[in-house]
Amino acid sequence: MRRSRRIAIPIVLLLALGSRIAAEQKSAAPRETIGVAEQWAKLWSAKQLEPLVAMYASDAVFLTGTGDRITGRAAIRDAFQKGMASATAALTCRSVSTGGSGDLAYDSGDYTETITFADGKKRANKGSYLIVFRRQPDGKWLIVQHAWTEAPVAAK
């Protein structure tokens, strides 16, 4: 009877370790999605519309910091084009948490932004973002859901 206990304990430990390794492998973000938010910020700040829009799936949804829901790549392009025409932004993103499982992955983080309007006025923003990616049939990872919070920084 003692012998079976000695064998059972290592088996339980191996099963627990195997479950933990499997969970960690499932939660790893695909390398193609790492750094996308930072790249997004660079493209936005440089007003590079087409490369920015190409990051989105055709059925993507963009949720603005003010609560607007923009659905579809064409509508996202239109909204981004209007935003780029009305102001210039200096945007930085910092990824805090990434993960994925199967054909879905996410990146969540924080951002800071200084917006300069055509009249020269500036506004500082900060907030958080969440990007959800889906692997496409061709293997490419595209944004399918993108949400921002907006918490204006207090004036100095």
C-alpha cells in the first residue's frame, strides 16, 4: 500500500505541472501580434492611413473613447481619415498584457497622446486600449476588435 502512495504523488505532481505548461502555452500571444499597438501608434502619429487600415479585418469593430462603434474596414478608414485631417497626434502605447488561444489573441495596455488641432490648441489624453486579433485563413493576424478608453489629463 505504501508503494502505491509513493508512485501516486509524483504522478499527481507531473499532471499538475503538465496542466500548468499547457495553460501557459495557450496564453502566449503569437509573436506577430507583439508590438502591434506600438506600430499602430507610430502609423497614427505619422498619418499613415492605408497601412493603419490594413491592420484591420474587413469586419473589424473600432470602439472609440467616446463610445462610438465603428464597424467595417471602410467605416474605420473614413473615421481615421477624418481624425487625421482634423488634428495631429503624438501617440505612444505601452502593452501591459498579451495572450492568445487558437485563432484569437489580445493585447491590452495604456496610452498617452498629445493632440494638436489646426488652430494650434493642444489636448493631452491618456487611457487604456484593448486589441483583439483573429488569425485569417491566410495565416495573417488582423485586428477584429479595438477599444479605447479616454481619460483627459488635467490641465496644468
